[in-house]
Amino acid sequence: MNKGKLSWLSLVALSCLLIAGTVSGQETMPEAGAIRTDTADIDQVYVPAGCFLMGTTAEQAQAVLDAGAPSFITMGLMSEQPQHEVCLSSGYWIDTTEVTVAAFAAFVEAGGYTLPEHWSDAGKRWLERQAIEALPIDCEGATAPGLARVCVTWYEAEAYAHWRGGALPTDAQWEWAAKGPEGLIYPWGNEWDATHANVVDSQGLVPVGSYPDGVSWVGAHDMAGNAMEWTQTWWTPSYRGAERDDPTGPANGRIKSERGGWWGSNPFVARTTYRHYEDPPSYQDHHIGFRIISPETAASE
């Protein structure tokens, strides 16, 4: 956790963590940032249950605009408001890094595209329209094993997550893992630092985990930059009327929310609250990857 005096809100949030982590008659849950390797040999870190302020205040949004954010940021800023308290009742494990080319190849080699049990109904309909032998599509310049696996649709990311016994994180789960109880603007703190993330003046993807100084409060890498990440949640133009407890978002929609900024972009999209608002689940691009979450009781090696 970042050093320095915690705010009153942070102390309240930490109290929630301690309370949530103790269940009568059961073992205490892992501490925030605990590390494990799951059964697919992927490293994950633990994110405890807790409450936090999700989204951006009107004052923070105005500060972003005053700092010279490009015009496309405006729509994203609107979708980050109003800031509101969210409580997650269960902890979870989240991949330490974005899913790599090598990790996704294991899914392909295991027959992931031919195993219907891993695909949602919408994913199956998408898959029926594809030449399965040509999947996943080639992603020029992003084929090294240690790079984030990009150029995959939301459907493919979802199927991979199911294959590993997990899920894509909701918007709220992703943001909590990125900003923590102190409500940080960036995973590492409240001041932009170009040396902490693959965002500004980048020529492309770099191996995951290349910016150790930019990890989040639980030790998750690349939550600001490198590749944008698919989430489970359908994008909405604002948080008005949003659920406060374990929010999952609307049951359907047209665009999936993406988080975390991307290489070659700007600091404004690397904020922990930014929600990208353009891409339907069938979209594939060289700047979108993903990571998954697993239940706190999931098996490990």
C-alpha cells in the first residue's frame, strides 16, 4: 500500500476490509496483495472485499478538461459520474498482468475454440460466423510470448476466462483493484509519471510487467497503459441509478466498457476511473487485451 498518512475515508475503507476478511468459524481471507499461482500456472494477486468511491467528481472532471484533455475524453468523463460509494462483498484474485500471448496460446492448444462449454450463447453465435481454424487472428507486431494478447474480441476473452474457471472483472472490480481505498487517480498515486506506464510516446506493446513502479495497491501491473482491458460490464453514459452493492451493470447493451489506457495514448485515459466507450464485444484491435479474476476460494497450484 502507498506510504503516507491515510485519509479518514481510507481508514473507513480499510476497516471494511478487515471486517470482510473475518468470517465467524472460518479462516481469515488472504491479505490484500497476497500472491498465488492458479491451476493454469498464471500469477494472481488478492483483492479483498471492501467499499470505495467509484468514479470521478465533477471537480476532478473539470480539472482533467482544464489540463488540456483531448475532446474524445469528454464522453468518457461523463460516464465516470456521479462519483458514488460501491461495496464489494467478496474478495477475488486478479491476474497480476494482462493475459499474455503465451497464456492465450495454451487455451487455443487445449481446443478452446471447439469447447462449447466455455462460450456464452452470444459468444457461440459470434463463433458460428468465424473460420475457427483462423482464430485467433494474427496481430502484427504483437506475437512475442511475453506481450499482452491483443486483437481478441470480448467473446474470446470471456471464453478464455471461463476455461480458466474465472470471469472478466466487472467495472467495479477492475477499478477497486486499480485505485484501492485511497481512491488514487493512477494505480501508483495521484501524480502522473510517464516512467510508470507504457502510455506516452510509446511505439507499441512491451512485455507485461515492464513497469514495476506503476503497480496498483495490490501489486497488479499495467493497469495504466500497455493494453486497454475488456471488462464484464456494458458501458453506460453515466452512473446515475447504478447499483451500489456488487454492481454488475445493465443486463445488455451495445458497447463493453474497457479500462486501463493503452500504449501511445495520453495520461487522461490512464486514470483509474476512465471508461472507454467505443467498442462492441465483436471488436478486435491491437490496443485491447484483458485480464481475468477468479473467486477467492478458487484452487491454486
